[in-house]
Amino acid sequence: MGWKNGFFADGFQALDLCGSLDASKEANGFVSEDYSRRLLGLSTGTVDTVYGQSFSVDCDIIEAPIVDYLINCGGIGIRLLELRSKQLNALRLIAENATRVVSICIGAFVLVKVFPEQSHRVTPHWQHYRQLAQQVANY
């Protein structure tokens, strides 16, 4: 069984999470192995979207299993997220062991924090591309 995981923190964009969850659910009708979906967060419990809806976290990033896909959701909470070194190391480990790492919109801010020394092809929201470019010289 494949794993498809979304990473999010308070202030994430619901569409970024729900859209990828819907797509993986629909894809299960066309593949022999179903994708299971797990939601990763900085800690267990609930997190809120930018509009105040709450979602339950399945697993925190420190205890996360190896995943096939790591999907970084966007949203103001992700853009402004400050990660401690233990959290950065946990996300780096998850990403390095994943088959694919995807960032939706300004979820790219997580990529540049986790892998500042690497160059990535990203398409952030047009309002934030200058801030992203200033954050890392590779952009």
C-alpha cells in the first residue's frame, strides 16, 4: 500500500490539503495499490486552516513513518513557519526518504527551509515570489 502524506501547520490553505486528498482518493480507482493518506503536523492534535476550520493530525513529523509522497501545503502559517532544528531534521529525513516531495503554492517556503543548499523548481504565489527569492540565493 502506498502512502501519501500532507504536511501542514496552523494557518494552512484548506484547498492545498483537500485538493491533494481528493486527487489521491480518485486515483485509487485507477491503480492496483491504494494510496493511504496520513496528515503530518508539527505535533499531534488539531491545526486550523487560514479560515479557522480544524483538522486532526494523524502523526507528528518526529514519529512519522517513511512515506512515498510528502506534500507541503501552502498558506500564511506555512510561509511564516519557524522550525526548530529537531523539526527541520525530521522533515529533511522524511523528504530524503520520500519518492517525491511536492510543495503546493507557498508550501515552497518549507522546501527552502529544509533544503537551503539545494536549488528547486517552484511556482509560488505571485505575491510572495520576491520574499522567497530573498530567503534563498538559489532562487
